[in-house]
Amino acid sequence: MWITPYHLLEPPSFANPEPLEFRDVTSSSVTVSWPEWDPRADSGTGPVTRYKIYYRQEGNGEWKTEETSGTFVSLTELTDGTAYEVAVSLEDRNGDYTNASVAQIATTACEDLVITDLNYTSLSKRVGYARAIVMWSVEGVTDSCRVLSQSLSFRLLDILECGGVPPTVDVKPRVVHVEDGEARKRTVIHLKANSLYNLTLRLNTQTGTNKRSLSIQTVTTSKSSRYRSVASASKKGGMAHLRGSSVGGK
């Protein structure tokens, strides 16, 4: 049978020429449903007892099929973050299938991306100022599901000179945008030396925002130190749950 996804070769027995509905969409599956055959809208096809679903990645490859006597079917083993063309045809009274309906588009979801590591190195070459080289790792990135943009936020907690003097500067966090979604390292300059900061990494993805935080301490001139957050990450309830100072959410 030849399928054309852009126009009908014959009107199907449905009153609606685009009868499909998509629900329970995940990164690898989607449930497709359609109205039951209605004899009042029939044009000589019925009675209808079976349906055939055609699907493929949009504009690519051969059609796969699923047959059922019900009014829904679950398509599985799909690729995450991918658009699929889906169409339905009916088995007529002669046991033949009618031409398929107009293909509709169903797009699978993306898996949550997880920040699996966040660490930094602090350096100081100028009195009163320091820099931080921040590095991180992200798990779950694919061609379809990726990081769209990123940002690093530095909130000053305390200036440690003279035994710990509370900061008198504006406490509004400094935000550094990392527009390259593939970057996993950024050098940030002009931080205060010998100070405590709360560092937060945010990832903007197709499914929302993931973040992870870490307390860091900058160094003074001619000193350097490296701090590494050792934390395990697990996905639960759509969030990245991390031990220690890590934070997960959307």
C-alpha cells in the first residue's frame, strides 16, 4: 500500500480527516488513539474491525506498522526528542486496508540531563582580586536532546580578610552567561580574593532548567587551591538529586 502523508487518496471513514490524538508521550514511546468507526460517517468502507497505524521519523526512512482491533496503540523504542509522522488506515469489509489518513506529527520528549560533576580552581595574580576556572560535566546529551544555554551565578557570602568581615557590597549575584551549550569550562575574573561564594550552574534544556550549586573560596595573591565536589547524581521525579551542596530542579 502506498502512503502519502500530505494528502488523501480517498476520504477515510472518519468525519475528521486528522483523527489521531497523542498522549503519554515519553522519550521513547507515545500512545496513539483515534475515534471508533462511525457508521453514520461511513462512505462504504465498514463495518470496520481493525486498524493499522503507520509511523516513521519525519520525512525519513520506511514506514513501520502496528495493527490492532482497538482504538489505540503504543509505539515504543522511539528516539528521544524526535518528530514522527503517524497515520491510520482502516480494514474494510473486504479485508483490505484503505488509504491512510493525513499523517500527523508526534514528537517524543527528551530525557532529563544531569549535571554529574562541578569543580573549580581559584587563582590570584592581583592584590584584592581572584579568578575562578569552573569545570562541569553533563550526562544524557544527544543530538536531539542537548543543552541550549548555560549560566554561572556567583553570590558573595563572606570576605574572609581580618578574621571574617561581612561583605558591604551589593549582595546581588553576579551572573555569567555561557551561550555555547557544548562548553564545559569557563574562566571568571574580577572576583574578590579570599572570599566565600555560592556558585550555581544552570542548564537550560528542551525540558526545562537543571541546576547545581557549590560553595567556593577564592584565594589571595600567589596562592592557588583546587576544590572538587565529589557527589553522585541520580534522576528521580524529573530532577537531579545530588549529595552535598548540589541542588537539582527545573
